[in-house]
Amino acid sequence: VLMARSQYLLTRAGLDVRQQLAEQTMTAGLAMSQPDFENPEQYNRAKRALQEVQSDRVSSLPGDAIELVAAVVSIASVAAALFAWMPVAAVLILLSPVPGAYAAAVYGRKRWALDYEQAEDRRFAAYLQALTLSDHSHKEIAHYRVGALLRGRFTTTLSTLLRADVKTLRANHVAVTIGDALGILLTCAALALVVLSVAADPGSTTLGMLTGFVQGMNSLYGITLTALAGIAAVYQSSLYADNVFSYLDDAPEYPDRSNVVPALAAAPTVGLSDVRFAYPGTDRIVLNGVDLEFPAGLFTVVVGQNGSGKSTLLKLISAL
């Protein structure tokens, strides 16, 4: 019952974190100006923040941290018993998962840095793919026969991304293999110490003690590996979380627009009476006999075909 309740609370906390971050990210996006969207660095930061909010990496941080604390408590309880019998062997078992976990943590940072660098290229590839699957652009692509060009750019971009991914993955595989090999050596050294200790003084160690110590070593190795993997996961998730929090920290304050509607209501009504207009140097009448009224406090939509005079009408109202 307690475990089910704790799991519920952790899941609920993750959902609350995701909702709050989603609201804050949307507010920050609304506060961005048009130049921010035209700035590649600022736009990339916004897209990275949105991507992390939509994933589980940031919202799962509270649960991962609590599970890590629980693993550390388990390590302390098991290690205390092993230290009482053979401290050196216990230390070796504690250290055996460290090389592999360190390699995983280093890969996590490299993976984050690579995702950071590849964000724009991945968005470009997604944009090219979306063009080919959109009913709005498919007709133009077929008409101008640029499908092969788009496919070539898409394939080139994906190949570049894949080469970088494979290179990083290969380096991680080599590092983790070396780390696991070192861990095996440390485990073998701990077992050798146990065997030597028993051989040196057989009478001081019973079969039950030896069995318990070996089982404790296995248990300690497992929970230590879990804890170190949790540390690596929390570290990597914190890197991705920084994409969100750094964006939110630097985002401009969303303007207070609570006084906009009263200001519109107090604005004067705009009216046009028998308006006629032709651009200087031309004989074409753009507007002829226009009678319109734009009431204050309301939104009015002007609809018309290209060249019907919509822009001209707005320019006249603005005295341009």
C-alpha cells in the first residue's frame, strides 16, 4: 500500500511539473518578439525548451532523485555489514561499477551536447519531410519538379546526423566495455581476497558466513550499479532541464494586457464616407464610393481578393 501510494505521489508530482513548465514555456513564447523568432540562436533555444517540456526527462527528475536516495540508503545498510567482516573487499565491490557508470555519464553529456548542436539540422530535416507530406505544398513540389532536390537535401542532412550519432555511440560502446572490464577485475579481486582470507584461517569462517558474504557482495554490486546509473541519468536529465530553465530565466516578461480592452472601448469610431482613391500616376480606381464604419472596441475583418484594395484601405485609414 505504501509503495503504491508513493508511486502515485511521484507520478502526480511529475504531471504537476510538466503542466507548470508547459504553462511557463507558453507564456515565454508569447512574450517573444518577431526579431526573437528571426534570431536562429533564440529560436533554437525556444524549440529545445519546448521539446524537453513535451518529453519525460524533466518531469521525471523528482522521481529519479527519490529513487536515487533510496538506493543510497540500501547501499549504506548492506555495505555496513560487509565492512564489518572484510572492508577491503567491500570497497572493491563498491568501486567495481564506477568505471562503467562514469563512461555512461560522459556519454550522457556528449549526447546532450550533440543534440544541442544538431537541433537546427534536425528541425530542417523535419521541415523537408513535412513539406512532402503536406497537401498545401505537394502540388507546388510536383509542379516545379523539386521533389528530387528536396529528397537529396533530406538524405544528405540525415546522413550527416547519422555519422555524428554513430561516432558518438561507438566511442561510448568502447568506453563502457573498458569500464565494465575494469569492474569485472575489481570484482574478481574482491572474491580473491575472500578466498585467501578463508584459506588463511578456515576455522574462523563458517559456510553460512561465507554464503552470506557472497550474497551480500552480489546485492551490494547490484544496488551500487543501480545508484550510479541513477546518478548518470539524473545528471543527463539535469543537462536537458537546463535547456528549459535557462530559456525561461532569460525570457522577457509577458506584458500585462489587462488594460487593452478598456482602451479600445474608449477609442473613437473610425468611419469612411464615399471614399475614392487612385494611386498617383495611374488611372486605375482602387477604391470607389466606399462607406464603412469601424466601431470602437470591436474587431473588424476586411476580406477580399488580391488587388481588391484591402491594403490601400488600411493605408488611407492610417494616413499613409
